[in-house]
Amino acid sequence: MNRVSKLLTRATNGERGITGLETAIILIAFVVVATIFAFVVLTTGVFSAERGKETVFAGLEKARGTMEIRGGVVVTATGATLVVDDIQLTVATTAGGESVPLNPAGVNNRTVVAYRDDNVVDNDVTYAVTTIVGDTDTLLEPGELMLITVDVDGGAITPVPTLDPNERFTFEIQTPVGATLDITRQLPTELRAVMQLH
């Protein structure tokens, strides 16, 4: 009986305070770890959101500077055997787009026109620009229309392509800022003096 009394006395003597102190220390450690983890998660989330915002703005900047083709591509052919002479296309800025430089003689910050077909690749075609609607400079601004003319027979494309009936060709217009505009067309089965390709 004496032994049971000693065990009961030992079980009830002062161990309650030590257990409460240990529990408080563990609880404080959990709170500190949770606070650090929450700080890391929030910091990572804010950093990711900021990077996402930068990506969206960069995409908008790229899309804003693009232009689009208005109407069809007009191909003219001359001579007794009707050889393709000129290819013309009308361009304008996209809705809400920014100005696009179309100075063919520019050195820096200029629009480059590339040409491809089955036999010829020219990454820098010589072209001429004519204003249809707008002021007379070579900066394509919102609300303006400009005509890009490539003199195929005059050596604007090197080497000079021989465009036969049913032949496909592609112009790639690469602006300094904005997306690249690809224009692929196919000549009809019979060449005429003026052909509008859609």
C-alpha cells in the first residue's frame, strides 16, 4: 500500500507544470515555423505575380506594334509572255497598334521584307512604299494605309524568281517591334496582266 501511495504522490507532484511548459515551447516553435513558411509562400507568390505581369506587358508591347494586310495581294505581269513584274500589298496597323517604320532605306529600326518560294529565298527584299491614306512620311501610323511594292522583274529579289502559273510564294514582313506578318499566295493557273490574290 505504501508503494501505491508513493506512485500516486509522484504522479501528482509538480509534473503538470513541466508538461504545460513543454507544450508552450512546442506551440511557439510551430507558430514560428508556420510564420516563416507563410512568409516564403507569400514572397514566392508576389514574385511570380510580378513576373507574370512583366510577361503580359511584354506580350502586349509585341502585339501592339504589328500591322495587317488590307485587301488582296495585287500581282502585275507584263510582256508578250506575261512575266510577273510587280507584287503590291496594302498594309495598315492593327486596332490599337503602334506606329511601324516602313522606310526601305533605313539602317536601324526598320521593317524588313523577306521573300520565299520553292527556288528562291531572299531575307532582305528591296521594296518601295507609297502612301494611300495619311501623311507623306514612311512611318505607318494608326489610321493610315500604305502600299508596299516589290519590283520582281527589276531585281528587288535576289536572285530574280521566275514565278510560273500555280506557283506559291510567301512574303514575311518583320517589324522592329511586333509580330511577324506572313503572307502566302498562289498564282492562278493562267497569268494575266493584273491579278488580285486573296
